[in-house]
Amino acid sequence: GAGVSQSPSNKVTEKGKDVELRCDPISGHTALYWYRQSLGQGLEFLIYFQGNSAPDKSGLPSDRFSAERTGGSVSTLTIQRTQQEDSAVYLCASSLGYFQETQYFGPGTRLLVL
Amino acid sequence: QKEVEQDPGPLSVPEGAIVSLNCTYSNSAFQYFMWYRQYSRKGPELLMYTYSSGNKEDGRFTAQVDKSSKYISLFIRDSQPSDSATYLCAMAGDYKLSFGAGTTVTVRA
């Protein structure tokens, strides 16, 4: 079946602009996760959704970052007033339930803030 | 100190060699241990998953977990050029994965 998909694949924006990143999880997966992968930082957890609720937002680096999930499916990660340090690959993953076996990752969105 | 330590390499081996990768961790709450493979400009792909100490084998891949030493390993036998990628260890006590920095492996034909 289809895996996790993310859009856009690449995004170039100017400092100060807002961006929206989209994630479509595997059908039937109730848990959804966002991670950020930066050079020298590795993969870091941002936020976790169970259904439409986000019980853990502890990884969001600042209040410029927000995320929502609707219909227990698609999720959007929004970064307001982007900064150059926001440049990274943003990865989405989904799992069948609360840490059911493991998380399956999408291809990521490569964000470059100029 | 990071929760998960992984030597970033790079590691270069000839085709057919055994590739040995490892991670150490400090959080005793970790119960689940995974290895992901990531090709350039792609998302991580799950290779191995274990939740107990001991060995788990899947084809050319063997994962080892030693909870008493807080040490995990991945071995790749008969390595192929297609195994050239970055290998990430990951572990969790619940839903939040903590990753190693990743080891970049090149298998030379």
C-alpha cells in the first residue's frame, strides 16, 4: 500500500515568511509524528499526534512552530516568521497506534530559508 | 552528554566485508531498539526492530542488544554496494524515538 507522503518535497523561502508543510500518513495509522533533521543535529522529535490530539508538543523549538491534524489523517506543520536556523529536513512518520511496533517515515520536506 | 551516541564515521569497506555498527545509550527507560537505513535525500527506512536483549537476524542483517551494557549493534554480512547509506540507531521507552547521529557507510565494488 501507499506509504507516508509529504509535500512539498522542497521549499525555498525568504526569512520572515510563513511556510506550511503537509503530511499524509499511512491509511489507518492513528499516530503521527514530526521530526526535524539538521546537519550536525541528527533527528530530533518535534510533536506527536494521537488521532487529532497532540499530547506531546515538547519538541517544538519555539512558539513560531505549530501543527494540527484533522480527520485523524492529514497533518500540517506551520512555521511562522521563518529564520535561517529553521533550514532543515522535516520528516513525518506514522504508526498504527500508540507506538505499535514502529514508525514509518515519509521522504521529508527540505526547507531552505534564505 | 547525548542520550544516544553513535560514531558518525564515515565507514568504507570492500564489497563482501562485514559491516559493524554500534550505539551506546544512557537512558535505562529505553525498551525498544531499532535500526534505520537512510539513502541520500530519502526518509529513514526501518531495517530491524527489537525489544529485548539478545540477537535478532533477518537475512544479511543481525541486530544485537545488550541492555546491561546499554549497547546495541548492527552487523551486515556480505555487504553490497547497494548497502551504501547512512545507518541510524533509534530507541524509545514509549512513542518518542531518540536517534543516534547516524553512520555513513560506503561499500566499494
